[in-house]
Amino acid sequence: MSDILQIVQQGRVRRLFLNRPDKRNALNAELCRTLVDALDDADRDTGVGSILLAGRGKSFCAGMDLSEVATADAEDLAQVHERLFTVGSRLGKPLIAAVHGAALAGGTGLVANCHIVIAAEDATFGLTEIRLGLWPFLVYRAVAMGLGERRTVELALTGRIVRAREALEMGLAHETTVDVEKRGGETAVSLAAFSPTAIRSGLRFVQETRGLDWQTAGGIARRFRNEVFQSGDFQEGIRAFREKRPPR
């Protein structure tokens, strides 16, 4: 696999590092394809409990690589971006972002697809496409799901840069810290220790009930709960609770 994406397995945590530091980790087609394939592979791997996404160099991700836009096949590029910027709605394992420096345009789209976002104090976010005469079409849905339509439209219209503290207040980031990779790793390790069955079922429940009425969603909730009740993970969790030990 190309070193454009560095993959490191540490225990049950799969660490993915965007590795185009000279381009501020801009998303060219190769990086997008490689990242999607790596995320799908981690999702299938039973030895992986959580996924940590970070960037090498001074930035997390500066967005789309503008140098290839003029020469790339527009439809092919759109399909690659569609796969990438909807990945959060498909994964059955926690995806944690450790964000430092700039996470702009498509970088903000990546962040919005992550389940938990740990931001360094120097992190910046923004839907800056309007500055280039563009609209954040493909990342819009994921950002709006997290921030709401009104806030997302404002960011898309103004293209303004949001610093870590404001990102925390609006819900784009969940936590700010000085050592983002260390804290992100701790979070990933913690989540990887929980029941894979409960997490995958829970994320599927969130995905399947999005936008449904309460009654329909309630029926799906009961189905998932009954399935988890019967799982070996839940039985082990009960035994561990009674025996006052960590579950295995």
C-alpha cells in the first residue's frame, strides 16, 4: 500500500495517518481511495476495536487537492469523494479524529464523519469552498448532521475559519487538548475495550433510525436490544459486573 497513508496497528487500535505533509495532507484521488479502502478493511477486521485518524506534518487536512481538479475525471472524482464523505454512516466501529492545525473544506468533512473528535488548541475548521466559487456539496450532509442546517449554511456561505474553542462550543469537536495524538490514542484504546457487538449494533441503530418517526424507531430499538441481550458479549458483561472485574 502507498505510503500516502501510514497504517499502524497498536493493540486493538488501527491508527491511520494522512501522509502528504508537503501538501498539508490535501485529498487527491489516490489518498481518498486509499483511505476509504483502509477504513473498510479496519471495519472488517475482528482484531480492530477502534480507528484513530490523524495527519502528519503541520495540518490535519487542507481539503481537496486543487492541483488535480483540472485534469481529473469529474465523475470519477465525485464518486471517490462520495464514498469518503459518507464513511461515517457505514462504519460499525468507532472512528476518532485527532485534529491539529488546519482541517478545512474536505478536512472538515472528514472530521464530521468521525464519531469522536479530539482537537488540538491550534486546530482550525471551516467550509472554505465558497472562497473558490464552490459549495461544499459532498461534505454538507455530514456537517449538517452534526451542527444542524442553520449553522452549516452560515459556515458554507461565509467560508469563515473556526478555531478549536468555537468548534467545541458548536459541537464540531468534542474535546480540546494540548497533546492531541496522546489524548486521541487514549480515547481509541478506551473504546476498543468495549463490546464490539454493542458498538456495532448501536451504530447500526443510529444509522437505521435516522429521520424515522418515534414509533418506527422504537420497533428497531427493541429488535437491536433483543439481539444484544442474547449476545455472548452481554453475558460476559453481566458476569464481569457480578464478579467485579473488567469484562473480557
